[in-house]
Amino acid sequence: MDRRTFIASAGAAAGVAAGAAATGVAVPSVASAAGADPARAVLTGAQRLADDGWTALSGHRVGVISNPTGILPDASHIVDSMVASGNVTIAGVFGPEHGFRGSAQAGEAEETTIDPRTGVTVYDAYGAQEAGFMRMFAEADVEVVVFDIQDVGARFYTYIWTMWSAMRAAARMGLRFVVLDRPNPVGGSARGPMLFPGFESGIGQRYIVQQHGMTVGELARFFNGEFLPADAGAPVEDLEVVTMRRWRPDSRYADTGLPWVLPSPNMPTPDTAQVYVGTCVFEGTALSEGRGSTRPFELIGAPYGTYHWADAMNAAGLPGVDFREAYYVPTFSKHVGKVCGGVQLHVTDADAFDPVRTGVAMLVEAKRLYPEAFSWRGGGTSDGFIHKLHGSERLRVMVDAGASADEIVASWQDELREFDQRRQQYLLYRGRR
């Protein structure tokens, strides 16, 4: 029996268990850094307001945009804490993709309902644009909007666009907007290509680079200064970012001392977030990006994948990462029930690792090794999903033309430098201890 046959038979027997882990059921919901010193742990914006009994929000009808990541160090949710304090009137909670309590898979949401724990009305806000938020805010009679969601630092992660649409609505309606800041798990470096006009979508609505290098609070300031005056007619006049204490943009999530809660079902660990910024581009191909396995975005493969891919990637000498020959059987998403051969990424030096460059190099090598089998999701047409992820047709065109990873990365350096300069005035944590 060869290894593919063995893995296929083992995968069929273990599929239910593997699928549970991949959706977050078998993964601990909260995991804190081992041995972290509480006195040095990062103090989030949420914790700062909670320590004061949430009195900063008293006297107003508050609309909360959050999901399971909106927690305090004791793992209690901010909405539960606000209700228990007796100091906050919650007009409504607005759940993004995957829902407020996190029961929905990728591309899904929870229906509008009454939260059984708190009795608060929870609105389905997934995919809501400015008009949708304006309708929901008016229905709930919201006066102050509070945003508290853990981002992962990638342009195509949808929560930042939920914030963007809600900010547009708040600007139109004259509402106060409060962002409770949290760490960016991939740090403060900006990397990758710009989203170009004409390629806007639900995974990229305005013009930022692939790895934006900002916290959600900094990004809110950037949106407010760069885009809202033109898009909504005015900025949010009363925008407040409740900043963190003891966070540095060159730190990693493991250094924060904070618990990690899955921001989405396929983001089980901070390690996943670290590679996701680069390997999510495989969602734009027919290769599996590891959904349906226990290591999504760290495992990349296809039924035609072989050990040659890992060998070629290791030979490329990319900094801060090793590639292991790997085989897995997805329990959902692409290639369900089939043995996928490919690689598992192991980040060996987080400071040296460049996820965007790594993802491009992997694409280039996959196309070179498997020219007949490799394909783009949507067939490489002008409306292919890869263009939404990359922000233009450039990546697909250059990969198909046989360009090297170095040539592709070089092609966006000017736009990256311009973006990096433009965002500097909105940063909040440079030099902080």
C-alpha cells in the first residue's frame, strides 16, 4: 500500500474528528501565552474601559460590533461584561461574518435573533454596506457605535470592511464611533500589492496593501482621514480609539500574554494568522488552502502534489520558513475526501519571514512544477477570484507568463512605498513600551 492509499483510508476513518478540529470545535477556544508575566501583558482597549466599569459609555444607546474575539483577559465577552456592569445600555449587537457568537462557517452568518445569554438583539451585519448599517442603527436607535474584533492584518480578512461600512454609516448619521484596539498579530510592517480601482469587492473595498501593518484602531484613523471625506461626504466627527498599553508593532502575539480566540473557524492559532497573509492567495487557485484540515493555510496541496514542491521551496532559501512534505485529506471545501500532497509551512524566524513574498514564490513554483494540472479558481478569467485577493490582474498575468517571484515582488514596490509613507501619520504605537 503506497502512502496516498494509506492516507486516504486513514482520512476516511478520521474525517469526522479532523473536520471538528478544522471548524474550531476540538480546538481550545482560548489559549494564552505560556509563562506570560501578567504585569507585562498587553492591556487592550476593551480591558481599559472594563476596568472603569464601562462608564465611558454610560448615558448612551450603544451598538456593539463584535464577535467571539471581543473578550477580556478572563475570557468573558465584552457584551456580557457591559450588561453585567449595569452601566451600559446596549441598543443592539451587530454580528459580522461567522456571527456574533461564532457559529457560522466561512461566507456565512448568524440570523438576526435575541441573544439567549443577555437578551440583547443581535443583528446579522455580514455583508452590510453603508445603507444596511444605517437602517440597522436607526432601527436600534444607536447613538454610539463600538467596534471590538480581533483582526489578522490582511486586506482580504472581512472584519475591517465591516468596520469600514459601519464607519460610513456613522459618518452619515453623525454617530460617535469607538474602536477598542487589539494587537495586529503579524506586526506593524506593510507588505504586498495595492488594491487597484475596479477590483473592489467584499474582501477589499478601498485602496490598501495586502498586509496593511496597522491595528484596527490605526486603520480606522486611516479610513477616516483618507477615504471617508470623499466617500461619505465627511469623516466621522467623533472617532475615538481606545489604545492599548504595552504593545509594540514589532512584537508577536505570543509575546502579548493575551488569550487567542479563533477570529474565524479556519484561524485556529496565531501561527495560522502569520502565514495566512501570504497563503490565502491559494484561495484564488484550484489548490486546497488547507480548509478541512487541522492546519488551514499552513497546509497547501492538491491531489497532484508531490514531494518535489517542498524540495523546490526549501532550495529557494526563503528567509524565516521551512517547508515540509505533507499529505492530508480535506473534510470540506476543495478536494473533499481526496489525498492532497503538498507542503506545510513552518515559520522558523518570525522577524525574517515575509508571508506575501512566500505566497508568491509558492504560486510560481506550483505553476512551474505542475503546468498541466495547475489552474486558477474561475479558470483564470478576468473575473477570477485571484484578482480580488491580489487587487488586480497583475499576479495571475505575471505567473502565467513565467515571471519569477523576484520580478513579481519588485512590480509593486513603488505603490507599497507610497502607501507606507501615507499611513505614518495615523500610527499610534511607534516607540511605545
